[in-house]
Amino acid sequence: MASAIQEVLGYFPGGAHALASSSSLSAAAGYDGEDRVSALPDTLLRNILSRLPAKDAARTATLASRWRHLWRSTPLVLRDADVPRAAVARVLASHPGPFRAVTLARCRFAYHERMLAQWPRLLASKGVDDLVLVDNVSDPSADTLTLPADIFRCASLQRLFLGFWTLPDTAGLRRGADVFPLLRELSLFATTITDGDDLDYMLACSPALQTLALMFNQTPDRVHLRSQSLRCALLWLSFVEEGVVVVDAPILERLILLEAPPGSESDGGQVKVKIFSAPKLRVLGYLDPRIHQLQIGDIVIKPTTMPSPSTVVPSVKILALKVNLGVSKEVSMLASFLRCFPNVETLHIQSAVSQGHARRHLAKLWREVCPANCLKSQVKNVYLTEFRGDQSEFEFVKFIARSAQQLKALLVVLTQEKFASVDEANKLLYKLKDHSCVPWACKGGLVLVLGPTLQNVWRWSFRKASDLAIDDPFDS
């Protein structure tokens, strides 16, 4: 959990050093002693200082008399890991603001109730732009503190990351778009949301919000996405019992569902994913037929559901599914999901393993699957990840080869355990060569076999899902 926090915090400008410490700088060869830096305009010097850790920025006041006023007149960048804990309160109180980025992630607020009560008001009064506020709990399973409602006074916020809190009861708080008029990104990590109305409130009072990330949270029974500005919604290890409902999100482009909480599959219940109004939705996944029940409008998608104007989302171009390719029910749902998204061009399939399911003859199973129209006429790239070499996976490869008429590339990504052994990897390569030697529907189709993704999953998932400049957040 601690490593996950550190990786996610690295996404925020106040969560990592923007420039090297001044102590690491060395004199350039041939330096003639002239102070050219101090000759720079004040506006440029303040820009430089705003990118230094607070400790180093404050130290520049000792360089020359001309520098003494600069730190206090420069927007503050404070990361509590960069200064002694005892100095954090003093820095916040002494700097007149504005605060460009503040990261408070080392304090156990249960031991500092007075500080917890004061800091949100202080941050609000000095115009904080980017705020990371993490309660440094020793036991992540313990009850979390309630976040002070004064956090809603920070009208200057553009990005807000909260970790290990309980959201306050918002019933008595002021309403209106002026609460968070500038907020573009909201991330809640291991935060308890006891009532869906509290999340509704945060969405309603953030008219500029583009990205919402719910990670490791104890979420309410429902998550309703109703926003005129939201472009990306991410749920990661956050179980929502009654479902995620896209009520009215006219410019929502991404709905990312990463990793259901442990035990979700064994519980037998399904998380409802309901899409009512999302005309710009372009990226969706990972849908897992064991965990998710897809509903489009008023119609629940079943294995027998046929495409109609009321059961399709034509805007989706990138679809990610997690499926056991050897289980008849899951394969039928895979085909049904594909029928709901007729214009998918990139298909990601994560091969899943589950126990206790009766399997039919695999070759017959895949011969009976009727390819969806998108697979026959639209899909250009297929990624098959977590490839273990099961016969069901080879049958899927042959199914894609037979069906995808516009396919440019089929990328097979081996699991870590298979790739770690050269012999195992070579065996899979030979078998893939044999099984891909079938009549391809698209001449010139290319099969690429890749090793597993070795990037840090925490940073990759959060960054790629949130970065709207990246075309395909599932492409690792």
C-alpha cells in the first residue's frame, strides 16, 4: 500500500522534486565570477524558485540581498518530506501565498487535531492550486478520520488528492458551482465515502472537473456520473455494490475499471455498469463478465442480446475485457459485449484463469461463436495479454485469424512466469506459429509475441488512465 501511494503521488507536481537540489549544482568550467543569475528579471527568478523544493527555495535568500524578497513573493511549492516536520506549520504560516502546490503526506493527523482544524482554512486563505492531503496512518484497516469540511473553502483548487480519510457529511454544506469552480482533477485514495450523495455533491460543485479517480476506496452503494465537464472516470480496486451509473456525461471519453477488490468474484454478486447518456465515450474497460453486469439504457446485456439502437454504444473505439477463454458462459458474454460496441477498432483481451468451471470441447466452442460485426469489419488491433499457453487461448487466436477482416496486428503478451523461462517461451512461440497457420480473413495480418509488461503497475495505471493525451490507456 505504501509503495502504491508513493507511485501515485509522483503524478502530482508537489509530490516530487521539480529540479535538483541546489547543493548538487557545480560550477561550470571557465566560470568568471559574474553573477548572471541575479541579473535575470524577478519574474523569471520567481519561476525558477517555484520549481525548487521549499527548503532549497528558502535557502536562496542567503545568496544575495536581491534574493531575500523573492522566496516570499514566489508561489509556494511545499512537500512536507523536504522540510523538518516541525517546520511545516511555520512555512505555511509565514509564506504570504499563493500556494502553487502543497503535499502533506507524513503527518498522523489523529495526533494533531488543532493542526488539522487550522490547515484547511489556512490553505483556503492562501489560494492553494494543487493539494495532496494524506493521513499517514499506521494501520490502513483502522477507522479513518473525517476530513474537515473547511476543505470545501479552497475555491482556488485545480487538483485535489485525498488519501485515508472519511468524506464529511455534505448535507449541510453550501451548494453551487462556486465551491470548486476551478477543480479539474479529483482523486480519492483509500477514502471512505459513506453516502453516494456526498460524491454527488463533489461532482455537482466542480463544474470544471475533467478527471475523477476512485482508488482503494470504501465507496458508497452507487456512483452516479452526472457531469457536464467530466472526461475520464477511473475506478480502481473500488467495489460499488449497486453499480456505476453514467447518468448524464455528454463529454465523458473514458470509463476505466481496473482490478476489482479481492473476493469480488467469489462473492457471486455483480457490479452493475449502466450507461444511459455518454455520447462521446471512446474508451471502456476492463469489463469482466464474472464481476460486471453491463446495462445500456434500460436493457441488461445477456449472452443472447442482439444489437439494436437501444443496445449499442457506437462511440466506443477501444474496448478492454477480462475473460476466461475456455468457459462457455464467459465466451458467450464476450461475443455479446462485442455486439454492443459496433465500432471498436482496438480490442484488449486479458486472459483470466478461474477454477471449477466445466469446459466444453474448445475447438467446437469457438467454432460456434458468431463474430460480431465490429470484429469482422472494424477491429484493426487485438492485444491478448497474460498469455499462458492454454489451449483455449490458442483457439481464440485462430478465431481472431478467421474472423477479423481488417486486422493489422495481433499482439500476444506472455505472462511473467512463462517469459521467465526461455524453454517455456520458445515452446509457446512454436505452438503459436502452428496455431496461427490458418486461413487469415485479412491478408498480411501480423502476429507479434511480446514479453510481459515490466513497468510499475501503479504508476502506469494511474498516469495512463488520467492522461487524456495518450490515445490508448491500456497499451503498455
